[in-house]
Amino acid sequence: GDDSEEEETVDAKRLRLAREYLSKMEAQQSSSEDESDSDDDDGSTVDKVGKRIAEERLRKSGLLQSHIADSVMEGIQTMRGKVAAKIGIEAASQAWMGGEAGGGASAEDYAKSWLDAKYVTYHRGHDLTPTSVALSQDGHTAFSGAKDGSLVMWNVDEGRKISSLLPAVKHGGETNINRNQREILAIATSDDDRYLAVGGRDNCVRIFDIRTLGKSSTNAASPITTLAGHKKAVTSLAFRSRSLDLYSGSEDRCIRRYDLNAMTYVETLYGHQSAIVGMDCANKNRPVTIARDRTVRVWKVEEDSHLVFRPGGDVGSAECVSAVRDGWFATGHDDGHLSLWKEEKKRPVGNAIVAAHGYHGGASGVTRSVMCCDALGLSDVLATGSNDGYLRLWRVSTEDKGAGIKPLDTVPVHGHINSIAMGPGGKFCVAAVGQEPRLGRWDRVPRAKNRFAIIQLKGDEEKEE
């Protein structure tokens, strides 16, 4: 408890520290003002320092919201302009407008032209479909896991593979295990960049120490601990932000909570009536989970109760969930619905997007499911992926008036996008792209590549700042 220590300190010391802090802030403030304009009088400095301290406090407590949707949109539009200049306006507009109507081929070629322009880069590392990706806090390192049991660590800035942490599990051999057990279905990293959690069809959660990873590229990394206990495949993992609380969800309908400070299992949360497929957890200790029972549940872990949200009569079960900020989360459903939720409301806020990723075979066909989504925490951008050939970005508004999700832009990516992780500040995102969806083998996308993808969202101009 930091609180108890604070009470013991002498008031005078506290005052002295506060004064030092304030004068330091004022000095910083005035120095930054000298660069911009120095004709302000002193009254405003104090005000600005106050604002700055409030911002600092929010940032320290991790609740400072950023608005980056516009800059992401500008970045994508610049890139689209450059691609169009390369391949000809005609082809670009046809692919962008058409998608399905223009025939699958034009959209696929369009995705290739973005690859050629290096705005989307594919990296080879997995033989079979990658299922999940995770990023370190600073966005320099990424991890990806796949159905062949391989786990790879990437350097995002240089776009190269640092090492294969787990090799692909070859089929056959003397160990006569069920071949599907090798599949990795979920990975997560803790906010302090210490631990990487990996879950899959082996019913375990393996914990790796990130600080020791990638030192040698040859031998496989060994987990520092393996948390067993689930009866069926682990389909989802989430660290509570800025803590070492880890939650795992499984097809056995249970959610298990672990404390990685002590590397121990804490408790199991029961309530879902069928396989859990996704979860996320924001800053408060309230994980939000989705399952095949067509409910979304928010777990009040401290109070030992949970809230059940039902998306409504004709909405399919949720495929993915992402916490936007405390009390707000977004879900993507297998019938293409994309909804934003507020903890206090039983129904989605604002208008749900009905066919977020379009339809199979023209507008009369079946809607495509939203396979994965990732909201950049505490900002207004949400990315979703499906198998329609586009990574789609959405603007999320959590203001009281006009809360909801609006389309922002698209980036062409051919194949099933099974997992997305947004980089810090929305500069880029990484994705697991492959031929098959994460939890099964239906709907194979032919000619897609099983790759780890890095997708630039803000143009090169802004990188140099």
C-alpha cells in the first residue's frame, strides 16, 4: 500500500516536494512556451500547469483519451492517393468501390498494389494460418502464434523476424498426440512488457518471460510456467491493463484468473453457457467476455457478480470483443453486426453497423462475420478484420451525445484477418492474415498467404516528426 507510506511522511516534506514539482512544471511550461510564443502573462502559465498536471494524472492513471481518428484517416487517404497514382485511378476506384461487385480478382490485385507500395508488408514465419498477434507496449516488438504451434517474435520497425520462440510442431513422429493440440489460439502481453501468455488447444496457458526472449534465434524458448486447469481449448487471453492480472477463457465455458506476480491461479468465473470465444479487459478489474451462447458478459470480479448483455433477437453470436475504455466495449458478430456497448445500458449504444464487412457474393448474399477487432485503448479508433479483403477502421465516439461507431476507412488485405493489434498512437497495426479463420477450417480463402502483416496507418510524413 503506497497510501500508508504517504501518511507517514512529514507534511513539510510533502509541501517541499510539491513546490519542487510545480516549479519544475512551470519551468518546462515556460521553456515550451518560449519555443511557441512568449507574450503570455503569468496567469495563463499557472492555468496551463494545472491543465498539464491534470493531464499527467490522467496519463499516469492511464485514462487520458486521445483523438487520432482524423490523422489515421488522412494517412490512409494519402497512401490510397499514392497507390492510385501508381496503378491508375480507374483500377483503384473500381477496386475500392467494387470490392465484391468488381469481382474478387480486382480487390485481390488492389491488395497486391498496396503490398508493392510497402504500405502493407507480409512477413513469412508460419506454415499454417496465424491465429493471434500481440504487441509490446512501445510497439517495437510483436508476437504471433499460428495453427502449426509456432510462435514468432518480430521486430516491427525493421519488419524482420527476431526468432522463432516455438517451432512448428511437425505432424507424426513418435509422440502420438492429437495433431490439433498444437494449435495456438490466443496470445497476450502484459503492459510492463514482462510476460507473454500463450493459450491454445493444449488446454494450458504458457507464460514466457519476454525479457529473456529473442536472445538466441536457434533454440526454442521454454515457458517459465505452465498454468493448467482448463478442460478444453483456451480460446482467449487478456491482461488487465497496467497490472499482472491475467484472464483466460476457454471452450469449457470457464474463465480462469491468474496473478502473475506470484504465478498462481486465483479463481474461476462461471456463468457462460457455451464456449467462450473472446475477452478483453480495460483498466478496471472488469473483464468483458463473449461466448457462443450469444451473450456478452462483464465480470465484476471484486463484487463477485456479473452483468449479462444480449445483443438482441436477430443478432448472431459475437466473434470478437475489444474494450475501448473503462465501461465501454465494442463487439463484432458472426453476422456482420458491429456494436458499441456501455456498461450501464442493456442494449448497444447508437446505431449498430449491420454488415460491417459486406456480403458474400454481392449485396444479396450472406453477411460476412467480423472475425476480430481491436480498439486502440482510450482513443477513438477501432480496427476490424474479416475475409472480405479489407481491414476496416471505424471511428468510435463515447461522448454522451452521438455515441456510436462510424466507418472511417479501409486498407486492402487479402485473406482471413484473424487478429489485429493496434500500435501506439495508431501509427500502424499488426495482423494475423491467413487462409482459414482462427477457430476452424471453413470458408478457406484460396490464394491467400499465411503471413504476419504490418499495416501502416499514418503516412511517412508524420513519422519524421
